[in-house]
Amino acid sequence: MDHRLAFVIATKDRPEELRRLWRSVLAQSRLPDEVIIVDASARPTALSAGPGTGPVPRVLPAPVASASRQRNSGLAAVSEGTTLVGFLDDDAVLDADAVDEMLRFWRQAGPDVAGAAFNMVNHPPLDWPVIKRACLALRLGLYSARGGEVTASGFQTMIGPVAATAWTAWLPSGASVWRREVFDRFRFDEWFAGYSYLEDVDFSYRVGRTAKLAVVAPARYRHLPAAGGRGGGYAFGVREVLNRVHFVSKHRALSPGKCRAALTLRMLMSLALAVRERRAFYLARAFGNAVGLTRSVLGAA
């Protein structure tokens, strides 16, 4: 089956990163059919059209900076006849044959496959792997030794670069492609506001409970994170707790008690990182974790 692919890109105040991503899109051996950029910047970034019959980016203004809301807005603007919808973070860079390899996967995929992610080849190393993969953490369901899992605590295990196409329980949304029909049932939860931390786990886990998800090994990309975005250590520490608790509260298969136990372990890891790295960010993050845990127990979002 020949697919028609549209990409939705949510962005805010990252003109250089967006232009870099756009250059990698235009360099594809197989161009996407449509690109929609939902830009929450005060001055949206102007991008040049692709050469020849290449895609002309459609830029939609976003009144609120929220990855979840911006992606949902982009979905509503996708043209009729599109069979696959992808999402790209503005700080991603695709290998030149990444789209071609992704579409090769989809031409062979069965109807039970709902989504597929590009293969991040420069994944950062796991923080404190000895702790996360300790026997006690595994037995309590706080973490898993298998990549791409969502444990009973609601924590996802990192996928990392894969040597062969792998099947997973969740997908990062920053470089992924989904069947258009998926969005007849599922959208991004706009409760995850602003930076929208964990919105991809929430979305893909819900989809993955009904269909198969894959990471496509030859469809490679790099994530080159922009400076900032998460906010300060304290703000991120609060957010990572409240967002995780919100995610777990939506699913009976997940355990709020194990979630808070894992978050407490995350707080202790931040304290250890503050000592090891001598960075105030981690101390502020741990304090934010403590405040978030208190607020989650008291029911204050």
C-alpha cells in the first residue's frame, strides 16, 4: 500500500533548531506529503519551501504553548487522504533515508500495528542503572530490565538505540508515525500543559493497550536537545511527580502506591546526583520532588 504521510511539528521560540530539523526533512530521499508546524512563538519562524514538488510547510499559530494542545491542533489540520500522521520534535534531526525506511516498515505492517517510532541513535545513558536494575526494584515493579516497558509503578523504561526493529509498550512522540485511524479514538491529553512532560507515555501507552507499537531500527534520527525547555530544577521536580501521578491515576493496571515509591527513589537519586555532580539543579529537583509528592498525597494538583 502506498501511504500518504503528514508530519506535525510543535514548536516555540526555537528558530535555529526548527530550521535545522526542516533542512533534514528536505534532505529526505522520500519527502513527506505534508508538513504542519504549530508555532507558539510570538514571531513564528519562516521556512523556505522545498525544491521542486517538495512540501510547503503550513504554519499555524498557537495561542498557548503546550505540546499536547499544539499536536492536537495540528491533527485537526491534516489533509483528507492522509493515511499516516507523524510527529517530530523541533530538536530532532533525521537521517537522509529515515522517512523512506519508516514507510518501508509501514508498507509491510499488519493492521494490528498502530504506531512506530524512529530509532534514536544518540540516546543518553541511563541514570543510576545499578539502582534502577537492582533486584528489589525489579521485584517491586518499580522498574524493568527490558527496554520499552511500562512498569506497575507507571515508570517507562528507556528504549535506547535498537539494532533490530523492536516491539514496545510505549513510544516517544518526538519522532514517531501513527495510523491516521488511531486519532479517531485517541488524542493527546491536554492536562499535560506547557512542556507536557510524559504526554507521549500517556498517549502511546493508551494506544499500545489496543494495538502493537514498534521502533524501526533503520529509520534513524538524532535528538539534539535545545538548552532550556524543562524549566528550573524545582519546577521540573514538581512536574515530574504530578504528571506521573496523573498518568498512573488514569489506568487501573498501574499502582499509585508503587508509583509514589518509585518517585521517592527518584528523589533520592536526585539528591545523590546533587552530591556527585555538585549541581544545584539536582538539589532543587529533589526539593521539587518532595513538594510534588506532598501535593499528590494531599490531592492538590
